[in-house]
Amino acid sequence: MDSNKKFLNGTLNTIVLALLRDNGRMYGYEICQKTKEATNNQINLTEGAIYPTLHRLEKEGLLFSTKEKVNGRVRKYYHVNQSSIKEVNSQINLLAQFVGNLRTLLKPSL
Amino acid sequence: MNSDHTTNRISDLLRLAGFKDKHTVEELTDHYLSHIENEVKLGVNSQQAVRETFQDIANLDSSQFKVKKNLPANRWILLCVFLLTTLGFFFLQSNSTKEKLNTPSNTPTPLALQINNEPPNGAPILQNTLDITSDFGMRMHPYTKSRKHHRGIDIRAKIGTPVIATGTGKVIETGFKKKPGKYIIIQHEEGFTTKFYHLSEIAVEENEEIKKGQIIGKVGNSGLSMMPHLHYEILKDEIPVNPKEYLEP
């Protein structure tokens, strides 16, 4: 999992933004679970990774949060700030493009 | 699963792990409760899910959660001016006030209801299994190599593992001594006393009324100790009794 951690360092922001853009509002644990399921348990986001990322993105204004009472406790949901959607889309596209380039470069035939 | 107690204990553990911000504690509490609910849904025994989650929280490093922010240059200047002014102010004030040291900022809330008058019982640390490395009774002291009566039991645990009160009572002594290291002594009903030695942290104050299950400190390696562990004693009318007989709740 260490190599995953290394790669996540520069990409987690964008992964979170993409998940929130495509799924609407989500809470921290839900993002961890979604990532785990989608990657067949290969990427396991820790609390120490996901929450600082969410908090930072919220501070930067790319996300905003709302609170709701669920099962008698408070749950914090994150949403993509629609006024920043252009920037969010551009970050996601840049990473997708980079991943495409990586795929080409890492092709076994090269 | 008694959700209120679990919720309180999770919040307590988070505060003990160094999370000061109310909103972060609230958010992480929801995270861990969601995790427990999910594990139970997947067929894990609820008590086991709760125990494992407590252990995860105890191993958390709160420093990872700080959001680093680069301050722009003009903010740095403002910050420096502010710091200098504050320092100057405290310099002028320093001779007139003497602050009391070691006042814990938050006292853990009571965690579990219990019937009073029952002797202290159950595990004194939050850990799935108890690894007892030294029993009650005659033994060779691992440090001094002399044969001596061991007044309690030693439970091996990682530094930072939460230590909990095994019964309702009152903290009658805390402090640091050469042999016990950081220690806590709690007086219970019916002439029972419990002692916790070699701690790394003390989370209660003398004269504080505490409830069974409340987190009172953290396992450490302080005092005359060869490795991180908790030395746990139960005394009945000042006479040490075998804590092993009280470990089952």
C-alpha cells in the first residue's frame, strides 16, 4: 500500500473532487468506502488522508459543507462549490490527461 | 451496541488522542460510528467491531490532521508584529501572575453507567486481548533481580493505549515517583483501591470523581519499567488482592 500512498500524495485532491462532482454530496467515510469498492480494495484512504484533504479543499473554496443529523449524530456532507466548477473540471481533466500519458509511457511495448 | 456510550467513548478517545477542535471530533466520531455500523452489517460481532475501532482511534496521530496553509508575505509581517506585541505584553505581566501547571484542558466525560458498590472489575486498558507478562504473587523482579511479592499484574501494551477506570470512584492520588513512574490511585466503594503505574499520560486530577470505563490515562514506560506496560493493582482494605480474579466484567 506504500506505493499507493506515494501516488496519492499528488492526486488525492483531484480524486476527491471527481468523486464529489460525480456523486453529489458525500461524507468522509462514504468517500473512503466508495474509493475502496471502486478499486477492489486496492486504495484504502485513511482518516489522516481524507479529512485534511476535505478540510483544505473547503478552505480553498472548491468545496462547501452542510451538516445533517443522522442516527442521532451530526454528519458533515461535502459538496462541490458550483462557482468553482470550472476549476474543478480543469483539475480533473489535467489529471486524466496525465494518467493517459503515463499509460502510454508505461506500455510494456515501449 | 449501546450507541450513546460508544459515541461518548469515541469522542473521549479522540480528545485523548489530541483532537481539540469540536468539529473535527464530531466529524471523526461519525466516521468511526459509520465504520462500526458497516462492519456489523458485514457480519462482524458488534462488540469486536467496537473494540477494534477503539484500538484504531488510540493509534491515531492527530498531527496528521493539521491543515497546512502557506501564509502570504503580508500575513507573515502581521503575524510577526502580533507576536512581538503579545510577547511584550506577557513580559510586562509575567511577574504579577503565577500560573498553575498541569491543568488538563478537558476532563473526560463519564462513559458508562454502573451499579455502585460493585468491586472494580473488567480490563483496565482498551485492548482486545490482555497480555499479562507478570502475575500476582512471588516473582523475581525483572529489574532488581530480587525475589519479591508482586502486588499486582503487569499487562503488556503499546505506549498510548488508553487506561480506563475499572470502577466508579474518586482519584485520591496522581503524580510521579521513581519506581511507579507516572501513577494514579483510585478509591472505590467497599474499601477497594486500584493503582495504575508506569503511565505515559495522566488524564485525571486528584479528587476527581470518575466513572467505570472512563479513560484516566495512557500506558507508558515511566519509572522502574523495562518495557511499555501497565502495572495494575487492586487492594481490598489496603491488602493487595489478585487482579486477575477481577478481570472478567
